[in-house]
Amino acid sequence: MKMTKSLFHAGVLGFSLLATSVMAAVPAAEADKLGKSLTPMGAEMSGNADGSIPAWKPLPKNAGTVDSKGFLSNPYASEKPLFTITAQNVDQYKEKLAPGQYAMFKRYPETFKMPVYTSHRGATVPDDVFAAIKKNATNTKLVSGGNGLENFETAVPFPIPKTGVEVIWNHITRYRGGSVTRLVTQATPQPNGSFSLVYFQDQFVFRDKMKDYDPANPGNILFYFKQKVTAPARLAGGVLLVHETLDQVKEPRSAWVYNAGQRRVRRAPQVSYDGPGTAADGLRTSDNLDMFNGAPDRYDWKLEGKKEMYIASDAYKLDDPKLKYADIIKAGHINQDLARYELRRVWHVVATLKEGQRHIYAKRDFYIDEDTWQAAVIDHYDGRGQLWRVAEAHAENYYDKQVPWYALEALYDLQSGRYLALGMKNEEKSAYDFGFTATTSDFTPAALRQEGVR
């Protein structure tokens, strides 16, 4: 893989996790680059040499209109693709693709394509989040061998990362609005494209957005997550509750499920690592949600550096409420005519399963957008070293709320010819509500039982 010198932090390779756990926080002089040569999030402020990647220019909150359901208009609706990558010309773009993206062209040569548009770097977050990120740069440290954080606030503990695990922590803790309630759907199509939908109602709150949060005693909780299945009827009423911890070695994630048929709440230790994803027909693991989530302790994380790469971005067309789910879900992969790719800089991190640990994925290659710390592509390899699954996130800037997140996550199984698409909301009655408020009592096993009433 070819790296440009300006994109590679000197000295990132060769550090052991033990050594860097003490050095995670950077000196104040280095943190002072944030908002100057680096964006307040830690990306390079400038564009690339030929201008194909522009300088950072955040989208204003009024970049487009918001309809009555909360869906955003496309600020780039008038733009046309610069070119389209197909199976016929893919080799000339191979250096700017992940191996998994390249494999999709080989697996689906007649239908898979990547329309490439003008690049925009519009992602931003509120000023108070930027301030917390700058404070984290000099204060936050890794603990428990890199598997936990101390002195962490709000989002992005390592805006100037030196190791792979720091980049992964930035993805895990990145800003997603602080709190949200959302209605989303999941499809697991057959190879011929036939599908049925699972409907979810999610509630997601980071600790500092809870009404009863005490900053003087933050505890070990990172966020609370509750997910209710509302359809189909055979699954409706099931509820998952997760208390996500900052240090999952010290205190593992706590999870419970409410079974509507049995009308009982039980602990759910399987909701972690490679435990099966909810109603996913075996097509994703628990830690595939949000591209990757949970404790990083089963892998060794190697930071390869940065590279320029085509990633799915500004997915307003894909999130259009005029679309039906049948317009999106097709045989083999989503409707790529609705996708938009842009050239961006990404961090490349390789995760290799530690000796003595188990996981169905022996290796994972992460490609993480520098502007948002969101995983854009993750390639998953099986125990034989063969590329197995390709995760691709179609990112969207919810500009009215200053929240970078996803419009859709796709996880393609190259071996079975099936895939999972999660996060679609086109036909739902409302888009994301980032004004959700709650207390810790709303996220208890007792509250879980009340949520589970059909």
C-alpha cells in the first residue's frame, strides 16, 4: 500500500501497546494544532496536492431544508458523477480501494459499481464537543492495556492518535448527537434479492446526556442502548438493553433481553464480540453493529498510516424519503445507482486476533474517515485468512444537528452471496430525533419489561 509522506505520522509503527498506554495524551504544544493545521476533530485541515480532496469546510446548519418528518434535503443534489468505477475499469482505481471493495467488483461484475462525485468535507460537531476533544488530547489516557480510558469527556479521546487502538477508540466514542431515538429497518436478502424487513425502535444515550449524570462521579458507563423489535409479528416485543462500559476489562458490558413470548428478562452475555446479531439471520455478529462496537481486547491493533480512498459519503440520495425499501435492496448488494462515493483520507488499522483468543473474524482491516472517525469500510477475514465479509457504511452529515453518522450500513458476505443492510428509515414516520432525553431509571431491567409489551 502506498502512503504519502504528509499522511503518515512518524513513529506510529513499532510502538508496543504497553509503551503507548502511558503516552496516549499528547503535549499541549501538539494539541494546539487542533483548529489550525488540524481540524478541531484532528483531520488535516488542508486538501491534497491536486485538489481532488478539498480543505475542510463544515456544512452550515442551514445547508438544506428539513421536511416535516425530519428528513434532510440533499445540498449536492445538482451534482453529477465525475466518473463511475465498474468491473471493466476497476484495476486503474485499485490503489484507492479497499481489498473488500475490489472483491465486490469481482463477485458482482455485472451490477456492482461506484459512482464517484466531487469530494466535500462538510462534517462538523457542536463547539462544546470540539472543546471536549481538545481537552481529551492532553488528558485522556489508555488503561487496562489499551482496553479502557481514563480522564475522558464526551467524544474522541485521541484526536492526534499514535497507535491503532487509539484510532479505534475514536470510532467507538465518536460524537453521534449525544442522544437519539430512531426508527430503522434491517434487511437480509436472499441471493435472488427477495427480502423481508425487521423493524427496530432504538434509544441511544451517552452518559453525559442523561438527566441525572454527575460529572464529578462519571463512573464507568460510556452509553446506554435500548432496542425494541416492532415487526414482524413473530419477533415483535423483544427488547435488548445494553450498558456499555468504558473499561470492559474492568467491568464487562452488561446486557439483558426481554423475551415477549416468555415475558421475562434475562441476562444476555452473548451480546458481545461474535455473538449473533439481533434478528440478523446469522449475517452479522454483535460487534458488527455500528460497523464495530465493544471491547478491543481480543485483537492486536496495528496502525498502518493514512491513505486516499474512495468511500461512501454524503448519502442524502440514499436516505431520500421518496424511496421505497425495494428501491434500495437488490440481489447481491444495495442499489449502487443510489450510492455516492468521494475521495477522502482514511486511517488504515489492521486488527489481528490475539493468540489464545477466539472470534470468527481472525483479521479485520479498518478504513476510518479522518474527518469523523467513523469506520467507512471494514474487511473481515476468516480463520483460513480468506476475505469473508465486507462492511461498507454510507455516511451522512445530519447538518441541522451537526451530527456525522450513517444513513445505511451494509455487510456483504462474499461466500454466501447474501448481505445485511441496516439503518434504512426512508419509509418510516420520522427521521432521527436527536433531542431524546432520559434518566438511568429508563435503562434498567425493570424498564425493559415495560418496553416489551406487545
